[in-house]
Amino acid sequence: MKTIRTLMILAGLSVVALALGATGAKAWSPAGTAFAGTFTLPVEAQWGSTMLPVGEYSLYYRQALKGGTFVVEVVGKEKGSPHAFILPRATETASTTKSALICVREGNVLVVRALEIAAMRESVRFGLPRGAQLAAHNGKNSGYTQLAEAPMLIQRIPVTLNAK
């Protein structure tokens, strides 16, 4: 199961690398973007394998290749800020009225779990970063409890739609 997951991640990254190599990153235009928005992180956030520091960001949700997999591009507005491409794990229909990043707080760091896009009525889910665990052992009991069940651990960060 772990091998399949690793191979799927590598295949997705290969598609993104091919798209960038064939067209160049600057060839991606906002016109081909399904959603573009901005958000501000109040604390550090782990999104996939990328650690995003506090600050303002732009994000673009678009296809890596024509008719292919969607990818989220995150660009920091400050000089030296990260520029990352994040592959979604799954998409679902959502009935949200406001676009937002859904994060789970793990100590002083947020872990981005989903991007809700109100204009598209879609929720884009992301996998946990390596080593992150949102469940704790119940001690004497034989099961695990999801830490995200506690309402105070979930944080919504508003995403503002970019004007066309």
C-alpha cells in the first residue's frame, strides 16, 4: 500500500515536471486557471511537503496538462517566499459559500487539509505531510482517536477570489 502511494505521488510529480519542462512555468497563464485567489497565513503552515512561513500568498488551481490532473500552485508575495506545486489527493462537491483553506492545528503549525472553492462548489483534499499524525492512541483502550474531532483544532483561513 505504501509503495502504491509513493508511486502515485511520483507519477503526479512527473506530470507536473513534464508540464513545466515542456511549457515553462511562465507559460501557465491565469486564463487557463480554474480558480485564483489570495490568502494570509497568521502562523506557519505545512502544505504537502512545503513549509509556508507567515505571510501573504497567491494560489492558482489549474490543470497540469490539458485534460490532465489539477494542481495547486502557491506563490509567496514576499521576496524569498516559497513557490510550490501541490497535488490534491481528492476532490468532492461542496456546498460552501466562502472559499477557504481548511487547516488542522498541530502545535504552533497549521497543516493544510483542504481548499474549499465556493465559485466552483468544490472541495479539494490534500494528504498529510510525512510524519504528521492526526490521531492519538487511547492509552489502555485498543483504538485511536482523531485529534481533529476537537473544534478548536480546526482553523479556516479565508481565500479571496482574484478579480479578473
